Amino acid sequence: MFSILLSAALTCVVSLSLGQAALRLCGFRRWSWIAPAVGISVAMLISVAAIHAPGRCATVAVVLGGLTLLAIVWCWRDPAHRPPLPDLAAAAPVAVMVLVPYLAAGRGGIPGVSINNDWSMHLLWAESVLSTQTASVTPLPLDYPIGPHAMAAVLAKGLGVGIESSFTGWAMALPVLNAWTALALVRDTRWPNRMFAATVIGMPFLIAAFYGEGSFKEVLLAGILLALVGFLMEDRSIKAKGRWVPFALLVGGVLSIYSIAGLPWPILIGGAWLVIATTVCALRVGIRDLLAAFRSELSAVAIAFLVLLISVVPQIPRLAHFISLRASVNGTGIEATDLGNLVGPLPGWEAFGIWNNPDFRLPSSPAFTGGMWTAFALGLVVLGTFWTVRKGRWVLPLAAAVSLFIWVVSGHSQSPYVTAKALVIASPLLLALAVLPLVEREAFRPPWGLIAPVLALMLFCAVGWSDLRALRISSVGPTVHAEELRSLREKIDAQPTLFLGNDDFIEWELAGVPVVAPVLQNVERMPIPPEKTWVSGQPLDFDAVSPEVLNFNRWVVTPRDPTASAPPPQLHLVRQTPSYSLWRRAGTVEERSILGEGDMPGAVLHCGGRQGHRLVAAGGVAAIRARPAVIPGVSVPPEQIVSVQLSLPPGRWELGAQYFSPLPVEVSGAGIQTTLPANLERLGPRWRVGVITIDGKKPASLSFHVDGTLLSPSTAAAQLTQLVATPARSTERVVPMRRACGRYVDWYRSARQ
């Protein structure tokens, strides 16, 4: 967890310092809270060069670190360019809330696992930026924006931490940066109210929910748009030639995270602002002065465009491929029927920052209470719209209206998955309208001043409570299995490898290794014998693949399932970790057949039937073994103990379990006391629990306990779907086919084979 927090802190420092240094170079005379968004855009634009630069991430890490140190020294020497320390503390509530998923899980880890496994792809791409060996096996996509991945890779290289820690820390910093950026919209305000504004604008419900599920692009794009609005609201008296460069850098940040698909927001917001500002200017000073003003801006705009062009040069091929490869599919590459991880379209009411269901994908519950809170927020948004327009700050309601327009248009042309992203991006702008009339000093004049603080506190508490509930149920994927698999990479040495599990992250966990799997992302990727009748949630073993697949691969990685089918003799066990076995193929695997065994390692050969009679008549041999015993699974809520009776004959038994648990599971009884690590992978593999002893003198039972944390929700229950016991030290014997009748058969080989 320390490496995650270190990465988050460094991301904040880099963004604040580089952003303000860039603004100072552009002619800003004092600190501006658009600096965090400008800074992270600059950092991403620099980091993308790691793909092409000699020395790759190491070189860029040195450059980025050196620029950050220079920016800190340059800006901190001038008090006008230092961030106000009390305002830095205004983001404290958001900084605490971003930790809630990890506090609830009691560990660091990968955000959103089991809810949104897109991180398997993002981590792999970041690893490809970091490692040329990984890139040789998994090249970067031609059309996908990789600004976040490049910056995470540079952070990992500079700090000497794993890519999962640097990327998670980078994503953790985004809501905090958004909270600081929100202060660019706030003017004459006392400190407690600045904290209210930073929290409500920086982390409304949808931002918290998407952050909790591991979505980072929408969170960052929302912050960049806040900065863009703040820039357009800045004092236009700056006459430096670089006065439009911050706008260009923010657009560069948009391209780095959203590619061409992100341009509608800055283009439409900037275009609408230009139309209105031009109209107002023409009415105020006349056409002649307006044309003179345009001419005076041309050089500054040209400089900004040139900076944008130069800054995105490394990404131009990627942007071109995005257009050519995705333009034919809604301009995004996502089909209109794609729901992603949603259950349906999101209601627009969620954008108002308050939702009384912790799961953003589900309706408000109870509906009446949710409706009342939505009406409360909606009323404040309407009030804020009139208030900002009357104060001449019409850019904010204009940007909110444009964002809602994009959401509406998206709802008619894009999938609900894409439309939901547009709603997330609009939410902070709507909340800014809601909170500004309540927190600025002018709002505290009587009689409005008597009620504004109460409404501000109500909004702050309602948004904060909605956030907290969403973040508590956010999943954090453990890294125990990832660390074990990574320990095998050096031994495998980039040779073809077969993985017999159901892990969406396996290509990242074995990054740099050409790995294949019968099932990936819960989709069957190679033929599985019909005798296995594979369905989602079913384990895989050596019987699930053909000899051709085994002979193509040098190595095989399997979960340590004590019930699994025996390996072919040509596979030699080389190494074991607590959860996995690594096998090396030392010869040509011969063909063998199986009965209709389904999700078990074998089946009983009934020789009285037509199939059994035919097999005996054909001759050959069969491998027989002890039949495993299946024990029904249980659900174990946090802080409870659930016991299972064991109806097993006396003796020692190897126990395996299929389970899914956000928290570690303590197992005790029958001579065993162990703890299963948290596991959020897809159901399928049976994991080794240990050896239990049944003495036959008294009923035996196993007890399961999940030790929750202070913030663990009641939904964080362990689901043990199946327990399977196999006699310990039982051996598999190969016998003539006729002697296998009525026995439990793992595999057989006919005389012809």
C-alpha cells in the first residue's frame, strides 16, 4: 500500500508543479487552480514519448523528474506562484474518500476487479510501455490513447515499483486533483466553504462510483473540463503571447486519454464560448473593434495551435488509426448494443450528485427518498444557473448545458455504456452550479445568508454520504496470485506457456510470456472436449485441452487443485507456489480420451451400457483413481462463523475449494487451521486448502470465518461454491480396460490409440 500512496503523492506533486510552471511561462502572474489539470496533461504528453525515446521510460523518468524539481524551485521562490496551503487542505475529504475502498478491503490492490476487469488490459499496455520484452509479445494497440499508461509506466520506472502500484496510485490521485481544480471556479469564499465546494464538485456520486470501479478516463476528463471552464473564466487581461497555450495543453490532455472521441467537449464548449463572447463584444464595442481584437489574438492562437501540434506529435499515428479503425462503428469503436458492465441505461438523475443506492447501475431505493434528494439538487442547479448568469459567469452554465447536450445526443446514437460516460463527465459541472451560490461570500448577506450555510452543509453531507456508500462496496483485487505468477516468469523465460485457469489478468501477470488459455475473459478461446461440457464457473485441468495444444507449449501453469486430473507423464513438475504448479514438457504428449466427466476429474466406467461395452471390446488401458467427495458450499458473511459437517470416511483427505471472497477466509477444524487469501477471480479453479484428518470417533466439521474491517460492507461475504475432498496420497493406477469396470476413471487409451 505504501508504493500506491507514494505514486499518488508524486502524481499530485508533478501535476501541481508542472502545471503552475507551464502557466507562468504562458504569462500567468499568480497561482491558478487550473494548474493540476494542466500539469497532468503536460506530464502525460511528455510520458508518451517513452515509447520512442532512447532508454524509454528510464530516460523520460529522468526528464520528468528534472522538470518537476525545476518547476518546484522556480514557482516556490515566488510567493505569487505557490499554491495556498489552506486551499490544498480543502481537498482533504476527497483524499480520505479515495482511500475508502482500500480501508474496507484492508489492503492495497487493483481497483474494480470483478466489477470492471478492463484493468487487465490497461495494466498489460502499461507494462508494454515499460518493457520492450512485453511489447514484443503484446504490442501496444494502434488506435488506443495511452497517455495514462505511459505516465504510470514512467512513475513505475522512476519509483522502482510495480506497474499495478504506480497505476493504482496515479488513478487514486485523480479525484484529489479534480477537487483542487474545482477551486478555479470559486472566488470570494471562506475556507470551510472552499472545502465544501472542492468535495461536492470534485467527487459527486458518479465520479466516486466510476473511481471505485476502476474507471479513470472519465474521472480525468471531467477534471480537465473543469480546468477548461476555469481557464475561460480567467481574467482575459493577460497579454502574453502564450495566453492560449493552457487551452492547447488541456486539449492535448483530452487527446491523451480519450483520443478523437474526447474532442466534442472542448470544441463545443470553446465554440459556444467564442460565439457568445464575440456577440457580446460586437454589441459592446462594434464590429471594427471586434475585428481588431480578433487580429490581436491571431498570433497567440497560432502559438497555442503550434504547441498543441508539437505536443501530440508522438500520438498522431495513433489518432489517425483511431479515426480509420473506429469511425465506422459510431466513431468510438463500441457497438450501440454494448452494455459493458451496466444492466441498462443510467438515469440522468444520477448526474446531480446524490443517489441512495450504493450501486450506480441500479435504480434509486427507496424511490421516493431518492427523488426528494434529486429534486433538492436539481433546484440548487437551477438556482445556480440564474445566479452565475446574473454575475456574468455564464461560461459555467454554458459548459454544463453543452455537456448535457452531448449526453442527450450520445443517448440517441451510442451504447448505454458510452452514454453513461458522458453523464459522468457532465456531473461535476452540474454540481458546480449547485454549490457556488451557497459558498461564496456574497451569498451570506441577509436574508439569503441565513439559509445558504444550511443548504451547503446539506448538499455536502448528502453527496459525501452517497460517495461513501458507493466506495464501501467498491472492489479491490488482491495481488497474491499475481505475485506468485510473476515469480514464475523468470523460470518460463518467454517460452510458449499454457495456463489452465480462468483469470482475466493472466496476460499481464505473465507479461512478456506468450501465454494462451482455453478460457480468457470468460470466453472459450480454444476447443474444449465435449466430454467436459464446459460452462462458466467450471474448473479446467489437463483433460480440457488436446495433445496438440500441450505439445505446442513448453510450459503449463495450473492451479494447485488436489482433485485435478493427473498430468501426462511427459509433463514434469518443476516448481510450486502456494496456489500454482509449474510443469515443463519433456517429450511428446500422447493422445488419451476421457469419459463424460463434466466438471469433475473423472467418471465411473459403466461397462453394462453400450459405450462401456464398446470400450471394453476395443481393449486398451484406463487410469483409475479414488473418487473425490463433493461437499456443498456455503456463504460466509463478514464477522460470522459458518460450519460445514464432513461426512467422510476416516483418513486423511486433500481438500480443495472453489470460492470467491473480497476478504481472507479463515478455515479451521478437522486438524487444519489456515487462511485462504482474498480471491476475486472468476469462479472455476479449485484452490488447495490443505489436508484434513477424519478420525471417525466423532463428527467432524470445518468452520469458516471472514474477518471484516470497520468499513467492510455486509455484501463482502465469502462464497464457497464447492468443497472437494480427495484421499491424501492416493495414487492413480493404469489397468487393462476390462478391470476398470465400475471404477472411477480419470482417462483411458484404447488399443488403437
